[in-house]
Amino acid sequence: MHDPEFNVEEGQIPEEILQKWEARGVSRRDFLKFCSVMTASLALPSTFMGKIAEAMEADNRPSVIWVEFQGCTGDTEAFLRSNQPTAAEIILDYLSIDYHETLMAAAGHQAEAAKQASMEKYKGKYIAIVEGSIPMAENGIYCTIAGDSALNIARKVCGNAAATIAVGTCSSYGGLPAADPNPTGAVSVSEAVPGVAVMNMPGCPLNTENLTAAIVHFLTFGRLPATDNFGRPKFAYGKRIHDNCERRSHFDAGQYAEKFGGAGHRQGWCLYKLGCKGPETYHNCPTVRYNESLSWPVQAGHGCIGCSEPQFWDSMTPFYKRLPQVPGFGVEATVDKVGLGLAAATAVAFGAHGIASALRKGDDDSKGKKED
Amino acid sequence: MSTLELRYVWEWPVRLTHWINVISIVVLAVTGFYIGNPFVAVPDVNAYVMGWMRFLHFIFGYLFAISVVVRIIWMIFGNKYARFKAFAPWASVEGWKNMLGTFGYYTFVKRKPPFCVGHNALAVVAYSGIFVLFIIQILSGFALYGQFAPGSFWDNTLGSLLVVFGSQGLRLTHHLIMWLLIAFAIQHIYSGWMMAIKEKNGTMGSIFSGYKFIDTEDES
């Protein structure tokens, strides 16, 4: 069937663009791979490959200001760890990263001045990327950079940006610093800077392929991709891990690894009974995977811990059990122990009541009435 | 003179929804318990145990939800024993009397339970609570069910529950309420049985036939 809208030419990447990238040290094959991976990640038709290549070509190298607060630099590490020309490398070459504490050569006043300069020069045009949570307790004294609190920096940096991306679980939801009892009053970027539109890209660490795809989407279409209830881009967080999991057939069959190293575990059965949180976690880990698509936790034999879900350190624990603990019943009480206790207590109470009732006097109607 | 009169108390929608609820709660508890903690070991790769358990759970979840909704609608159209008013004894002086009387009977303070044709007041207080649990169970169940398809009907209507309470919080609640309903079932069967024996009015039979034996002298 011939579709008049479909144009093979659109999907092709012009020769001169490929040559330019070759001159920059990125082979044609790598650049083609990059464009096709990005198109597929964003769930776009293959005809968009040419558009993506053109967007990467346009002479508008966007300025990026990457700030880090209460985080472990894990997201930066994830972004930089590439040992072959990859998506991340291409995008790193293309972007103009004007401020990044881990990457920049400048230090001290010089660095702050550079940040200030690019914020003014590209006001409303740059991309703000935030890593780590923002402490709100005691006026934010728990995290200060160059004498200014994280909260103030976030207000300035995110408030003047064209788009703000929160990378990692800490900046998306507060993450580990916000876990109970949250001594620093850590919150997410969207909570700290309510007026600013923030796109959350949680994960511990976030998946670089997704961040790259989000930036490519921004470069190609001039806006960030569509988001869900939690402010996450749907292309990366639109499906549960469980629904794309390679061990799903074992789940449906009823085959579960009972313990690490056990028979079921060695056969690659479902990790549900070892506390896998795949059924409540939205992420594209099973399809995109980590470390250049090498592997991901479930493939490596460990259940998902739900690291990209809100408050995962509080809500997804215990990591090796399916359900959270019942509040108020001590650390080891599971819901089934509490429930069984409740049912047993009911049975005992009414059993005793039954015996007492059987023995009680005055059952006889006439007798009862006389005494009333 | 004491005469017994056969009276039609539970109309057919009341009995039908009651028994649909019984069957669905049993199926939902067994399949739900399996889903939470798969207790059957399956060596065959071609099995589909969890798949069928979940399928049954969802089918009976729908059946149960419809039954509960029908019963709530029947609180508008049903007879006086089935209406909203009967489920709120705390709204009337008589209701309070009946409640305290029944409580007195259960705690061995009184020798006879207060006379009533439909439910006694203490029982309906429990049933009102049970309806609340049913509704929480249905809402949390369909919210969790909607997780498999973001953007689906259930995700759009109940997805906000996942944002407010968290999906694990909802799972825990869903699981806890199952145990509360099991505890309720124990009490419910016991009380029905006890009243049937003590009042000799055919309480246990009435949920099958709809009829109770009413002592006209008691009623006056």
C-alpha cells in the first residue's frame, strides 16, 4: 500500500552532515547509530532521523548550565562514562557546557563569573540541568556553593532557563537526602522552585540514553518531551519495568527464584519473591538498559529496587520483600503476620464468646421475658 | 399469645449481591493472597498460574465492584431494611437504644437482644464500616490495576491515588483490608449463627430465602 505521506528521503541523512561529523572524529556508522537510537528512544518514526541529524547540525549550540546540590555526582558519572563514541559523547561535543562543577577547568570566582556571564548572555535560552536535592531546613545552610544557598542558586539558574531538567532521583523527588528522617529538609527541584516547569528524569543514576534523547528532542522540536503525572517524560517512563521485563514469562508461569543462588535463581526465574519492585516502577531499563545497553539489575540477577520512583528509599523498602512494613508494628512485622494475628484473635474472641453464650442462662424465651 | 409470622425481609437484590460478594471475596482473597505471595511452585515452563490467578482476580474484582455498586443503589430503592436509613442507627434515639441493647447482650449484661426484624443496630454499624472498606478496596484495587496501562481509563480516573498514597502504600492497604475482611467474615458468620440459635427466628436461613420468623408478641 502506498502512503503518500511517507517519504523515504526524509529518513535519510544528507551526505554533507555525515562528512562534517566524520571530520570531527565521529564515524558515519556511529552518527547513523546515534540518530537511529535517538529516534527509537523517543518513539518517533524512522523518517525523523533526518530531522534529528539536521537539528544536531544547526548553528545554535545550546548553552547548558549543570548545577549539583545534595547528590553523589552519580548522574554526572553516568553521563561521562563512555568508552566508545556514544550518544553521550556526541551530545557532549555538541552542547556548550558552560558550567559544571565536575567538568569545568575554571575554579572559584572565575567559575562563578562564567556561570553568571552565560546566564545573562543566554537568558531564557539555556538548558538548566540540576543534579541532587535542595535542602530547605535552616534557610538552606546545609548546601551552599560560593557563599550562596542551593535554593537561591536553583531559583536563579532555573528561573532564567529555557528548560529545566532534574536528573537523578534526588533532584526529581528528593531521593536519598530526603529519606526519613530527612535532617536537611531536602526537597526536589520542582518543590523548591515551584514556579518553574521542571522535567524529572529520575533514576539512581539516571539513564544517559534518556537524558540525551530528551536533549535531542529539545533541539529538534524546541521543547521538552511530553510528561506524565510525576513530571517524567513518557518516552522513558511510560511503561512499567514489569511489563517489558525479560523475566516476565516466568512471572506469568508462576516460576519464582526463592533465594539468591537457589535453583530458581540459577535458572533465571522471576525475582518477584526476592522483592523485585519492577511491578511498581516506571522506567525503560529493560529495553534501554545501562552501561551502553550492556545489562541492567534484573538481567544481572537482582530485583529492581524502584530507584526511579518517588521516595523509593522509604516506600520501596524493605528491598527484598514485596510489601512495606506495617507502621507501628516493629521492624519485622509483615502485613501477613499482622493480618493472621488479627484473624486468629477474632476467631478466638468469638469462639470464647460462643462457649460463654452456649452456657449462659435465660435463653428460654418465657424465662427471659419474666425476668425483664 | 405468641404467634409466629413469616415475613419477607431480604429482597432478592439484597440476597443476590450478598452471595456474589461472598463468592467474590473468597476468590479475591485466595487469588489476591497468591498474587502477593505466590505459594505454588510451578516446574513447568508452559504453565500460566500467575496469569490465571491475576485474570481471575481482575474478573472477580469487576464482579465484586458491580455487586457493591448495585447494593448501594438498592439502598435507595429497597425496602426499609435495605435502605440508607437502616445503615445509620446513630442518627436516631431508637437506633442508639438498639445499639446499646445489642452491645449489652454481647457483653453478657443483658439476657435478651433487643427486638429487630432486619439487622440489629450494632450489626449495621459494622456493615457501614464494611461498605467503607469495600469502597477503599475497590478504589485501591482498580488504581493498582491501572498501573499496567498509563493513560487508560483506570489510570486516568484513579491514578491520582497512586500519586497521593504511593503505589506501595496502596498495595499495603489493599492487603491489610483483605485481613480485616477475613476477620469480619469470622465475626459475621458467628453472629448470624448465634442469633439464629438464640432468637430462633431463622436468621441463617433468611439470607437464602429472604424470610424471617417474627414473633408478633415481641413486635408489639
